[in-house]
Amino acid sequence: MIQEKRLLDLFLELVQIDSESCNEKAMGERLVKECEALGLEVHTDRAGETFGSNGFNVFAKLPGTLPGEPFVMSAHMDTVKPGNGIKPFVEDGVIKSRPDTILGGDDKSGIAGILEAVRTVLENNIPHREAEIVFSIGEEGGMRGVKAFDVSQLKSRRAYVFDSSGNVGKVIVGAPGQVKVNATVIGRRAHAGLAPEEGISAIQVMAKAIAKMNLLRIDEETTCNIGTIKAEYATNIVPDRCSINAEVRSRNLDKLKAQAEHIRSCLEETCAEFGAQLECDTPTNYESYRIPDDAQILTEVLSAIDRVGAEKNVTLGGGGSDANIYNQKGIQAVVLGTGMTKVHTTEETITVENLNNTARLAFELLTH
Ligand SMILES: [Zn+2]
């Protein structure tokens, strides 16, 4: 019943609307129009203002004609770079883009699939559940749109986030949390040629501290990486400030905290050794989650996948997504595969079959 040509046309149109993170305005406006054309009640917010985006989250309500708890269907409208001027084309059932950009199937496959499912249900007067649709901004690089989304507007207690690579049928039931470590070593500035003994080199202290750290793969559920190290001085100055930005991820909250503490104590110890000061901040970027095997959200999505005829694949994820934030805010959420591949690269593709199955899965969720 899904109209495949219409779905493909919509997808191809959506990926041609530039919407790199922080520039989602045009995309948001288009999605408001799409939802209004379907007769849905649509709301927008000012989430973009919280992180320098011109965009807004789009929240639309589909009243139900079937009993059953309402649920959220969610996808994000922003893309990574290079995501401007995308020129998509279809080759042998595979949707690709010209090689100078990403495709943007992450996550417009989710958006197109959800919209086509709702359209199909409404135009055919098919009995359906009550659903709340959220199209978020700023997902890439920190889920800032959903973080700023007011979940008290939601009646739903659970959410399907259509936003994973892997064929339709994949269900992510757990993902790590992430803590950031932002640290600055403060030494003492001195002339490096005339009186170096009066200085404390922040670079030297930082280097020694980093050398003590356990980094990268910590164990099977914990990782840690320093992404930035910053200090730039003339060679005749003993540098007094050196900063790092690092992240820790773990599916286990205790290990997450322990690794962040390990980074901090390597820094503290080394600063003490040299008489340097430390400024260290370890904010939680997002929390881990794990959906129990017997959760109703999982049972329902697995039977919907059966009805689509796709292969079920229940798994744990390695990254953060809007689902981390929903779970953190008390809305039980899983992430669903839409078939996108090689996301965040210019080789990103998605098959027409997976795009169709994404819409069919949303349709099955709505109609049972
Ligand atoms: Zn995504």
C-alpha cells in the first residue's frame, strides 16, 4: 500500500534541501508544510537558539483510531558535512549521490519513511494508533535538538528512532553513554632563554600526564580518546596553558565515571609533581541505556518487522543518538535500521528496497 514512487520522489527532494547541522531552517519549514498537508497538528520550538542553529524541532500529532498507547516516531533533519548541494541519483536500485557530498539518507530515510507511512494510513482511512512525530535538529555532534526539546508535550512513554545504518529489521536496544573531559593545565610563564627555571611548562606537564593515561580501547564496553590538544606559543616562551578535550564512552555507567576519574587523576598527579594548577570539567554528554529483553516496545517492533518480512537483528549500538536523550528523559526508546550505509562519508548509499521497508515498518507500527 506504500506508494514507492511517491516515497522515492519525496526522499530525493528532501536530500536536496541543504540542512547541515545548525542550518535546518529550510528543512524544518518544508516538514511543517508536509505535516500540515497531512492535516496534522504541528508545533515548532526555539531549540535552535540554544546552540546557534537557525532551525527548530518539528512536532506533529497523529490522533489515533485504534486503541493502544501512543508512541513517538522520530528522525533527525540535520546532516553532517559535506551536505550542501547534494545531487542524488538511482543506479540499479541503489540511491547514491555525486561523490563530492554525503547522500543524507542519515536521516532523511527516516523522515521520508515516516511521512509516507502516515500519508498511506490517512489517505486510505486505515485504522491506526495515536502517534507523535518528532523531526529533530542538531542530532549530529551531540543531539542538541532533542536535548532542548520539551518532552512534557509528549503523551507517549516510548519512541522509535528511525536512525541507524543496517537493513530494516535492525533494532538497537542499548548504547553507551559519553562523558567529556575538558582540562587545562596552568603552569607558569617565563622567558625560555633568559630564565626557564622560573617557568612551569604546561605543555611538558600535559605531555607527561597523557603518557600516564590508558586510552582508546579500555575494555569491551568502554573507550576513551583525546581529540584535541591545544597550546601555541613562541619558542622563547615557557607556555603557561595547555588544554585537552577528550571523551569517554561506556555502556556501563560505573566504568564511564571511573575512566573519566582516571584521566582526571593522571592530570592532578602530574600537576602536583610540577607545581602546576589544573582546571578540569567532566560534563555528561549523554547517558547510556539498555532496553530489557521483555520490554513491550521491543516485542511490538519485532512483530512489526516480522510483518514487513525483514530479518530481525537485535543489537547494541556503539554511538549516541536521539534515543539516548529520550531514554535519559524517561521516554523508553530504541533505534531502528533504515538501511543507510557508509554514513558520514561521501560514499553513503541506501537501497530503494530499504527505503520502502522503512516506510512499511512505520506503517506496521501504526496499524497494529
Ligand atoms: Zn543519524
